[in-house]
Amino acid sequence: MKSLQELYRIGRGPSSSHTMGPDRAARRFGAEHPDADEFMITLYGSLAKTALGHLTDKAIREALAPKPVQISIDQFTTDLPHPNTMDFMAIKNLTVADKWRVMSIGGGAIRIEGKPYMDTPDVYKEKNFAQIKEYCENNHLRLYEYVIQCEGPQICDYLETVWTQMKSSIKEGLNATGLLEGGLQLQRKARYLYNQRHMDESSSTKENRLVCSYAFAVSEQNAGGGIVVTAPTCGSCGVLPAVLKYMQERNGFSDKDIIKAIAAAGVIGNVIKTNASISGAECGCQAEVGSACSMASAGLAELFGMDLDQIEYAAEVAMEHHLGLTCDPIMGLVQIPCIERNAVAAMRAINSVSLANFLTHTRKISFDMVVDTMYETGKDLFSKYRETSEGGLAIKYK
């Protein structure tokens, strides 16, 4: 498995697969061909069908500026190595100097066909949670200690930067007002949720309101093209910071405690990314918000000092009850249902940890089993429910 730096990426929204990935690919391609006269890019699959809503075209043009860029949309080619496939061509003296086929595989990561040397090395030898759990038990390690052992103490510095950005995204989102761009005329709601106390607010109602306001804040920042952390994607970036921020405020956890939780959550995200997918275009929203919920549950369980069995159960429950969740963004925007979905998943993460506290000894399903199931389910989903905006709410809303 890769470093957590490959999972937690800091960048501009609204989509890790459709904005950050193409931006990264374009910058690499441009750096390889500084003498090109112009660039020609063709977008396929999900990238083609939601390019404008996800600002894919804008990200590519800005990455390759000031060179001229021609972008073509191909919504009909189906024989693709990945739903998020794009072709880059460098033009020099009216001829094609070079061509890359690039796949944006989720979370801002890219894969370039025929260029395996550009892949980063693995830093974790273990491939699934069962192997990680066995190693940790044999060596008396908690998940965050396992991360530090594999990556070195410097990973804590990076995760501190990640947490700083997560808090910044919450703060900025809570202070922002007005409509989100894109055409839906969607009002920002985070500030309203945060400030409007219920007339008869119980502790559980307050928890719901605050957690949701933090999730809305980060997700609205993402939808507005702000800076967020992929956790594991831009479209699901609100879940993990929302629950960690709330629990820190409620229980007085230190930032060092939170960083340990982020490390544990990252292990879960890495297992999903390695053995299944975190791409909505490949496996639907279960791969994005479902994965984020699973990560948040594991992070909270680590924060509360639960054992490995309880952490696994919390992550498994969170993922299991997102199985089959479709990705059907209206107008291709990361707004409806994406923003609310982050808030709902944040509350579900807290509930999953509560169940794990009591019921871990009764469980029948392993985390690895539910990850395999999620991947198979995602592959079985009809393509119109995998980030193409061709089904579900995306066509019902007028």
C-alpha cells in the first residue's frame, strides 16, 4: 500500500477524480513537453459526461497555460481501461510529438498507461486489514503506531498539516454565505446550521446540528472550488473532519490525539483504495462517501482507545450500510446530493462506533469481506449510476 500522503491530498475542489487528477496529469504532461506548440486533450467516460460540472476543462487549461489547449469530449467510446480516461497529445510543428493515455483513478491519483515507473513505491507490506491486524497484534501496535513504523515519524508532520487544513476548511465554510456557483442556485447552509439553535435543543440534537454544520462547511467549500483535503476524495471530504472536530471540542482531545485518529482512518482508506476503489466513476458513491464514513468510524474508534476488533467492526458497519449507494450528481455538480450526504455519513460514523462499543463480539462480517463486496457491487452498478449524471436524481430534477 502507498503512503498516506497519496491518500490525503490537499488541493482545490470540487472533485479529486475530475479536477485534481486531470490537473495533476496535465501538469506532468506539460512539464514533459515544454516545447510543444499546443496540446490536444480528449475526455472519455465519466470525465466527458460531467466535465463542465466538475470544472475538468478549467483545471486542464489552467495547468497547461499559457499554451493553447483544445479539449474534445467523447461520450460514446466504451472500450476504456477506466471510466475516467483521457488522452493527452503534444503538438509540435503540426505533428503529434507524444501521446499519453491517463486514468484518474480516484482521490487525485492518476495512472499513466505504459509508464509504471511513475508509480510511487509501496511503504506498507500488508495488503488487507486481516494482515495489518495480525501484524499489529503480534507486535503490540495500535494502528497509528503501525503507520509511524512503516512511514517514519515524519508522517506525523504531514498529518498535522492535513489536520490544520481540515480545520481551516471548516472555519472558512462556516463563515461563507451566498449561493454556490454552477446553476443550481444552491444556498450555503453551514453557517445557518451552526448558528441556529433548536428551540428545545437536547444534547443529541445539538450533536447532530454541529456535526452536520461542520460536514456542510467542508463540502460547501469543496463545491465552491475551495481548498480541501481528500478524505479519501473531494466529494467525500466533509465526513472525517466533521466528526473529529466535534469530538475534539466535546471531549478535549489534543491535536496529537486527532493526528493519531487521522492515521488510523488512513489505514482504512488505504485498504479500500488498494483492494477496491475510492472512485465514484468506478464504484458509485459507496466508494466515496461510504469509504469516508468507514474511515471516520475507524478514526473515532482509535480516538476513544478501542481495540483492533472494535475498530474493524466500526469500519465494517459504516461501509456495509453504504453498499449500493449510487453516484448521481445533478448537473454533474458536487452539490446535490453530495453535500447533504457528507453530513448524513458523519452522523452514521458516530453511530457505527457506538455499535462497535457494544456489539463487536457478535460480528460475523470482516472488514475485508465488506470491502470486496463493495467493489463487486460497484462493478455491477449500471453505468448511469456511476458519476455520469445519466440516472437517478440527476435526470429526475428539472
